[in-house]
Amino acid sequence: MFMDCVIAVHAGAGYQKSTKEANYKKLCLKACKKGLEVLKNNGSALDAVAVATMVLEDSPLTNAGYGSNLTWNGAVECDASITDGSNMHYGGVGAVSGIKNPIALAKLICENQSLKMSFGRIPPCLLVGLGAHEYAVANNILAVDPFSLISEKSKRVFVHNKYKVMNQKYSNCQVETPRLDTVGCVGMDKFGNVAASSSSGGILLKQDGRVGQAALLGSGCWAQNMSNDVAVAVTTSGCGEHLIKTNLAKEISRQLHNSSCPTIAITKCFNEDFIHSPILRNCNEKLAGALVLYKNKDYCEILSGHTTKSMCIAYATENYKKVCSHFQIVIITYGLINKC
């Protein structure tokens, strides 16, 4: 049975200035259009979400690929992951430098899960640092000069905030509102298969070698064809450490599988498994966002929830209609959580 293809992207849960809102929307719509072209040409959901994510990585607006936040030592180290709901294969990369599109490397790792290796060896599903870079070069994934991934904006923000941290006169000052604009995508192809992706440059001034949720299955993304009628794809954004500890993407999928109402399931998950999670009881700010594709036999929904001030998303269907008879979108906004 053929279905309408669906794709949706986000440019991160966090805070985007209103003056830049139009630019973020334009970028997200461009990513959706590129992903939808793949789906309309009978491409897989995995292919489509990778292509859409690459569009977001190539933009200096986002904290992924080119223009990523810089580490404490001024480097771009990216995390990315992708998962295929049709077979539950996953590929992830962490703290990798000098790769133009980290999601392309994650996708290659995901697809290579099916390879048969000699002497009982098992294909890797997660590669980090230099090993990830070498794997990319060996498999013809585009490698670039690491400095070419540093945008003028990221350099300016890095210098400004590192000076504040190192200068004792500013020791009591907070780093400016953090960029949490990790990007991600969820999609469904004509065969009802789903996929999800996540890509990020990480937290500003992060420890070199730090790996965030965008690299990890269950934290950054999750996709699963649960049956012929039900499928779920999830991508997250926010504070990586919070999302890793709570495994939010997988928990959302679990709640959806056990509920008859997707909206109630996501609300319950944010409340029980994130905001009021005992793992985060000592955290004052609990920053997270999720973009979800939920397919049931009767309908398909795109849902988005976030505890941050904003989360920019865009979505499209095969017929270029924002809303059609069996496709709808629900936004669940919790507002910024200062104390819980």
C-alpha cells in the first residue's frame, strides 16, 4: 500500500531572536523541499531525512556542520546520528572534525550495519573523533579543512564568551543565551517506513571531545516501524546532558506505543520522564524539545513539544499541502522551565 510521504525538520529548541525568525523559517522550508523531492522520486525515508539535514548543516544559521559552536580550544567538533525505522539500524558520529556533512557519515555507518565482515567482526554503529574522520575519508565522505567550518558569527561569539569566562572581572557573569539550535528531521516514505536524524555542533565552549545527545540512539533520535499500521520517528534538541540522562527520544516512542492519544502521550513523557525525572532533580533549567512523526493506520501526525522559549519547525507532504485529510500537526508548548 502506498502512502503520502511526509517530512518535517526543526532548527533547534532554544532561543531565536525574532529578527531572525524569517530566516530560520526560510531555511527549514528549503530543507523540507529538498527532502520531499527525494521522497517524491521514490527515495527512502532514510535518504530524505539525510538530504534535508544536510541543507540545515550547510547553513551558518544553525549549530550543526558549518557555523557550529566552537569548543574551548576553538575547534568545530560535530555530533550526528540517523536511524532507519524499517530495520532499526542506527549510525552515529561524535566529536568529529573536518567533515562537511556529519549526517552523511552517520548515514553511511547506518547503511553499513548490513555488511558481513570477516573473522566475526561487527560493523561499528558509533564512531568518534579521529577514528570517525579516518572512516569518512576511507569511504569517500567529503572531508574539508576544519577551519573552513568556522563561520564569522561562531568565531565572534566564541571570542566574546571565552574572554568573559577567563577574565576574573566577569567571573560572576553568565555566558549569553546559549545556542541550542541543534537540527533534526523526521520523515516517512511511500511505503510507510520512517526515519529520524539529529545533528549538532554542541554547547558553546564545550570540553574538547565532548559528545552530546545528537550522536546517540534513543537520546538524539529514534525511529521504529512497530507494525504494519504504527510507526514513530523522533528527533530531539536541547541540553545534551539532560537528553542523554533521560533518553528522551526513546521514552517518547514508548509512551506513544502505550497510549491511544499521541498528544497525551507526549505531554506525559515531558512531564514524567523529563521535567519531573529524578535524574534531573538538581537541575534548575531543563531544556528540551522534540519533533515527532506518529503514523497510525488511520492518520499521520507531526507533533512538537519544547520547554524552551522557541522551536522552529517546518513540514510538508507529497501534495505540498500544510494540512490534508489524514495529516495534521499539533504543537505542545510548555514554556521555559526556570525551576521545577
